[in-house]
Amino acid sequence: MNDHLQHPLTLFELNSMVREVIELSLNKSYWVEAEISEAREVRGHCFMQLVENDPFQNTPVARADAKCWASKWRMLKPKFERVTHEPLHAGMKVLLCVTAQFHEAYGFSWIVENIDPTYTLGEMARRRAEIIAKLKQEGVFDLQKELTLPLMTQRIAVVSSASAAGYGDFCGQLSDNQYGLKFQTVLFPAIMQGEQVEGSIIAALNEIYERQDDFDAVVIIRGGGATSDLSGFDTLALAENVANFPLPVFTGIGHLRDESILDMVAFQSLKTPTAVAAYFVDRLSSVYEHLMQLEERLLNLTTQRMKYENLRFTHLMEKTPILFRLVSSRQLQKIRQLQVRLNDSARLCIEKNRRQLLILESSLMPHARNIIQTQTHRLQLINERLKVNDPKIILKRGFSITTIDGRIVKDASQLSEGQSVTTQLEKGSFTSEIKKVHHK
């Protein structure tokens, strides 16, 4: 029989052999460059998924599990976040010092002994520089700075988490301002921490875009979370959306040390939500104060102008009698001149019309006689024609007129046997009964 049938190994025995080989051949520490595809903390331990992607196809060419035990992680985590200002998260490039470990029950993993935060910081800086260069190349990096903020900025769209302390601080600062100024805010909820920050904020901005006429400005604020986690605000897609947004965008992300790319492209960046609220309050109060100054200035100018016009009116009143007499004398003289001219014109017009009437009168009588003679002759002709067609004359010639029910009979087809007809003669008439009708 074959050896593998005579002496088979158990899985534990085989895994023990692998562990011994690894412990003998990989018995030292190694520094390795990798990208975090997943990182989570469980009971104080940090469990990571490491990948290396193909630079051309962005697909993993290597993958491995890594663990940092709580005893190490308690020291490495604060040091890493103090330098990078961000927690370990997916997509981050890291330089790890690891040792190999193979466990019969849990398989192979790399044990993290140390992390170089300066490497990650350099990668983050390089990535940020690439995004900034891309935005400048597209010509959108400074687009927000070219917008104009309305003087009376009171309608504000807020992108934040509804439960965030920063949102409450922002609204409280606006509503409780010492000047009694009124603001209207509408919350567009978004996730402000973790891997979903980019998509969530972009979705909120899209909602605001559909209602952009309802608002004067947009604020993106957060508070109460881990102030070191800024990775979600350093993405190209989010920066492009904010840079191209038609309304001025303010940021108050609540970090005191670093400036995110989102802060760079925004219309105005402030450190905290309350600082953003204070900006709006101070600006509106300044506008209000300026308007009050303008109102006072306008009132003073109006008062001065009224005094001047009163003096001018008084002066005119004093001069009015003299001016009135002068004007009255001049106007009276003009009226007299016009009266003389009017009389002369009237006489000329009457004389002209009298001559025209005489001419018309002399030509009217002959013309009227001609018309009368013409119409008289025409009437005579019509009278002669009427005499010729007079029924009495026709009856004198021996003709008669036959009627039935008062209607003149012109056609025998109008008659039927048994009917009575009346015949009118020159002298008298008679009634007949139809015995027979003859048709042509």
C-alpha cells in the first residue's frame, strides 16, 4: 500500500509541522508596506486586513490578516493618531513591523509589533497633494471664493448629524444671540464620521441643490466625534461637489490642528460649529448696524434738505408779490396783442367765407333748375309706362282677368274640375264652375 494510506496525518499534526517550519524559517521581524482594507478593534485588540493592489488595475495581488494585541495596541494607537491626526482606517497606507505566526486552529497571520506613523503621514500628504493638484487642474479649487454671500444671510442649510453636539451648539448660538437676530435653519442629516462620510454629505448637498432658492448659504458641521478622524473630508469627489456648489459653503468640522481639503475649497472655513454660527451673527449684526447708520445719515440729510427748502420757499414767498405784478403786466399785454390779432383774423375769415357763399349762391340756381327739369322728364316717362300697363286699359281692349281665391290664374294646371273661378271684365265680373280642364 502507499505511504499516505499507511500513515495518514491529522490536520492538527500537519498544521503543527507548518507552524514549526514557519517558526524556524521566519523567526525575525519584517517591515512591510501595505494598505489597510479593513480595521476593527475587538476587546482592545486591533484586527486588520492588509492588501497590495495592482497599480494599473487596482485589484489585489496580495492579501493577509494582521493582528495587534491589546498590550501593544494601547501604546501604538495614541502615538499613531498623535502624528497622523487620524485613526487607522480602510484605504490608509501603512508601514508595519510584523512577525509571522501560525496557529493550528486559526491559521496564519502577521503579528504587528510596531507602526511607523511618519510613513502614513507622508502617504497622506502625497494623496492630499494629488487631490489638490487635480482640483486646481480642473479649475475648481477657488470657485467657492468667487461667490458672493448675501448681505442678509439668514436662511441656512445645515449638513450635520441630528444627534451631534456640534449641531445643537450651532443652532443654540444662532437662536440665543445678544442682538435678537432671527435665522432660519433646515437640517439635511448626514453621517459625519467613518467611511460613509463622502457619500452621505454628497447626498445631502444634492437635496439642497434641488431647493437652492430657499437658502442663502450651506454649512457642513460636526462635533462630539473623534476630532482626529478627517479622512472622510479629504476625498476628491466631495471636494469637487463643494467647489462646484452654487451657494457659499461654510465648514466647521471641529478640528483644531489640521485643515482638510474640504476646508480649502469651501467659501469660508472655521474651526468649530459655534465659530460658524458666531460668524453669521457677527456679520448680520454688522450689516444691521451699518443699516442703522445709513438710516441716521439719511434722516440727517433729509432734515437738512427740508430746512434748506423751507428757507428757499420763504424767500420765494417774499418775492412773489413783486414777481406776480411783473408777470401779470406782461401776460396782460400779451393777451391784448392776441385779442387784436384774433379780431383781425376773424374778420378776414368771415370776409373770405362770405365771398365763397356768394359764388356758391350764383351757381346753385342754374344747377337746381337743371336737376328739376331732368327729374320732371323722368317722372313723365315713368307715368307713360304705368298708363300702358294699367289693368283697366288692358280690360278695355277686351281682355279679362281670371282669379281663384283672390290669386290670378296664369296656368290651366292650377285649376281642377268643380272649382269656382271669378272673371273680371271691363264692366263687371262673373263666377264660373270648372267642368273640364284642357292642358296644352
